[in-house]
Amino acid sequence: MGKCCHTEDSEEENGSNNCKTSGDQITCDVHIGVSPPNSPKQPPINESKELPNLISPQQSVDPGSHYKINGLFSWKKGKHLQSTESRLNSNCVSRNGNEQSSPSCKTSSASILQSSNLRSFKFSDLKTATKKFSPSNLLCEGEFGRVFQGWIDENTFTATEPGTGIVIAVKLLQSPEWFQVHREWLAEVNNLGQLRHPNLDKLIGYCEENRQRILVYEYTPHGSLESHLSRRSHFEPLSWNVRMKVALGAAKGLAFLYSAETQVIFRDFKTSNILLDSSYNAKLSDFEFAKDYPGDKSPTGDQSHVSTRVMVNRDYVAPEYLATGHLTARSNVYSFGIVFLEMLCGRKAMDIFRPSGEDNLVEWAKPYLPSKVSSIIDTRVEGQYTQPEALKAGNLVLQCLSVDPKYRPTMEKVVASLERLQDSEGPTSSKPSLCSVM
């Protein structure tokens, strides 16, 4: 095992200038070099274009190489490293500063992918399937890349002519910072490659050729929930029954993620990350996972939490997460309350185009919850629900948005409440028809 030492970027022995102490928790912004003791100097090695390994601080390294790790580390005094929300710069380099080309410095993804049920796609096939990533096939564009529509054969998974075979969504990851691309890609592969649930976006496969990082998903023809709630969208508004169905599906997805078996917290839950399939089933997508660490108590009273830097959309973030950086399952419940409120009102969580006092949805809506909720429900679903249904929905939102996390329901209880709400009879026996979207 190599020893840990500070690089020239961090000369303080204890890094005290970069550390903050809060109670029994220490958070440091550190630069660590990991190198083996007394290793012989290696001759220069030609630069390799292979992606370096991703390592943990405890991992051993090959003689003649060292790693640089830059990031924010948080741990309990006298305890194991609790969590790492770090922007790793794990460049595997030789002593003379050149990139190593040894097997240990190649991408670690191959060993991780062996445990998943994903298919490996060739870049040439995906290029053909999307008509060379044609702008006409572009579905959407986000922070880490663009998503294209494509077609593949359902048996051979090779590219087919448009309109034949099965439709796929091809996410081409791109970013000015290469490591962010790889980390995003690896997080999706690691998690969605092994987690399967009807309300999670289905990852079919991946592509890893040279510096290309691509994800291949099941196609969801009705796009995101966000696009259906916006009054400026070309989509038809969703009916009350469909909104309740989507809310229930999203809640089931969150409950599954934080079940005893998986214990995963969804860091960036919002309407744009809820996709709708052909039957308007909710599919949670674009995961920013945070693995749970059982055994430690957070200031909010939960038995477990993860310490991270707040790097998600603040419009959906629980107040305790903003204040402490501690992310718990109850934080997800708060985010769900905001999303459910958006579905009821047909408004965005934060809308700068609305008058002062109405731009923040939660602050504007809370005085109406739950008794006057009918006065703020989207007028486009008027006549499709009963007063008792509206009151139950408003009460659930209010519980989810409790400032004190201890008073928020668990996601299991949220699911149970929505199931009862969906089973209740509306004003008519027939359900409003679903909108037709290309």
C-alpha cells in the first residue's frame, strides 16, 4: 500500500487552512498524492489516450506511478471516511509527469460492467441508428450532453432504418471537463445497470470507445413531466387522473430507491427528470445518486445521511439540505412535495416571470393548504376531481413540505396515500382521454 502525502499544491502537513470543523465532523478541501514508498524511478512512457482508473483513497497503486486526488472530503472524528463528494482528478501519471499506459491505469469500467445486464453498443451502430446524430433526431439537450432518437433491431440490436425495429433514446455525453463526462456516465451505468423497477428509466446499454461515452435508454414517447405542465408548451395538458397516476409512479420509484435492499437517495428529483412512456407511466431519469451510509445520525434525526455539496437544482431542495449539506430520504420527500404541488397547480417551482410573491410556488401556495387548495389547482383540470380528493392531495403536499423533516411522511406512506387517492371515485365514471403526443 502506498503512503498518502500532500502534493506541491497543498504543502501544509495537516491541511488546516483548508479544513472546517462542525461538531464532530471535519470537512477538508484536500489535494492528495498517493505513491509507493522507495519505488524505483521509471523511464519516460509515451502519453496514452486511455482513460485513467478511478480509485479510492485506500486503493493500492502500481510501483512507479502516483495518483492525484483533488476534492472535498467529509468524515467523522475517529471514524471511517464517511462520504466523498469530490471532483476527482485521478490522473495516473508516471514520475516524470507523463500518463501511464499500464493495465492498472486503463478504465475501471470493464470490471464494474461485468455485474450488470447491459448491452455494449458499437459507436458506428449508434451513429447509424441516429442518422449520424442528426439534428432532426435531437430530442433534448442538457448539462452533460444531447439525447437523440434512434432505431435498432430488437433481436440483433444493430442499427435499422428509421421507423423499423425498436425506438431508443441515445444520450451522447459531452462536457468541457472530461472527468465530469466519465463520472456521469459511470454513475448511470453502475446504478441503472443493476437497478430494475417499472418506475425507473430503463437503461438498455452503453458505448465506450476512445473518449466517447454514450448511454442507450428505452424511448419514452411522451417526454418529461415538465413539458406537460408548462403553459407555454405545445403539449396538451394532463388530466387530473393522469397527474395522480404520474405522481404515484414517481413516488413508487423513490420508495424503491430508498428501500432496505437498495438504500439509494435520488439527489436531483424534479419534473424534468420524470419521463412518461406511451401509457403515461412515470420513469425517474438522469440520476445523481448518493449512496446511503447506515449507522450515522444526521442533525435532522434520521439514522443515516450522506454529506455532500449542494450541486442540484435549489428550487427543489429541502431546507436542511441547503443548511447542512446532509442529504436524507426525508429530503427526497420534500422534493416530491414540490413536484406534486407543481402537478396540482400547473406552475413551476420557481417562475421569475410571475409577480413578486407568486414567483416561489411553495411560499405562494402554503397559505392555501389544505383547506383552500381548490382555489390554486390548475384550471385546466377543473371539474375532473371532487372536493375530498383535492383536500387529500393538498394535505399530502403540506405534510411533505414540513420544515422539520421528522414530520414528513416516509415515501412508503406517500405511496399509500396516493393509492387511496387514485382509487377514490371522481365526479364522472369515465376517465378523461390522454393527450396524443408524437
